[in-house]
Amino acid sequence: MLTIGKLAALADVRTDTLRYYERERLLTPAGKSDAGYRLYDGDSVRRIRFALRRRAQDCARETAATTGSHPNDENNVQSA
């Protein structure tokens, strides 16, 4: 089982991000320690990475919708 700090380190996010995901019901602890610390299972890392990929895809779609092109498109060259 992983504490919130260890999970954050493995997923390369801040603990605040994990608490936000809990509030939004995207992530739930597998249990709590005797001291009351949140404990997560190994599958939590996979779920967090999935959520991060979805967020990145949504941002890319939003950028494409507002600029008319995908941000990784070679033809999307903006002058300074």
C-alpha cells in the first residue's frame, strides 16, 4: 500500500492534485492506516496517469478548437 506522498511521487504529481482527484471522485483510497493516513493500491498510479492523459488530450482539443489546428501540427507555426 502507498501513502499519498509515495503515490504522488510515483505518479509525478503533487499531493494537492491527488486530494483534488479524491474530491472529484476520480480517485479513492483503498483504505486508511491505523494513524488515519490515506493508503492507495498499485492500481491508483495507473488511474492517475490515465486522468492526466485525458486532461492533456482535452487541452489539446480545446487548443485545436480555438486556433483551428492541433498544437502539434507542423503547419501550426505562429510568429512572434
